[in-house]
Amino acid sequence: MQKRILIIEDEKEIQDNLKILLEAENYQTIVASSGFEGINKCIESKPNLIICDIMMNNGDGYDVLNFLDSDKC
């Protein structure tokens, strides 16, 4: 079974590069462009690992961390 990695990154180039590198190593990647979108995708996909930018619009990395600390994902 492939491990799932959620990438939460608002810069498209970084997002694409991470996705390409991780998929080349046989990881399933899920991508979100904001913290709030990332939280929703976390709930839906239950990733094994999350790579998250800190400074983003519409929910920053700290919002994501606070949500994860609440143990809802």
C-alpha cells in the first residue's frame, strides 16, 4: 500500500516540485493550496505525513498545526 503525503503549499512551483519528487519515490500525493483546504483534505484522506508551508493566505501553517493538535485528523 502506498503511503499518502499531503502537501500544503501556496506556491505552485514548490507544490509541483514536491509532488514530482515524492511520486518518483512511489508516494501518493495530495495537494492543497491553503491551510483551510489542507485541513479539509486531511480529514478526507487521512495522510501518513503532512508537509506544510507556514506563511500562506486562507489559513497558515499554524492554523493547520492547531487543528492537528485537536486530534481531528
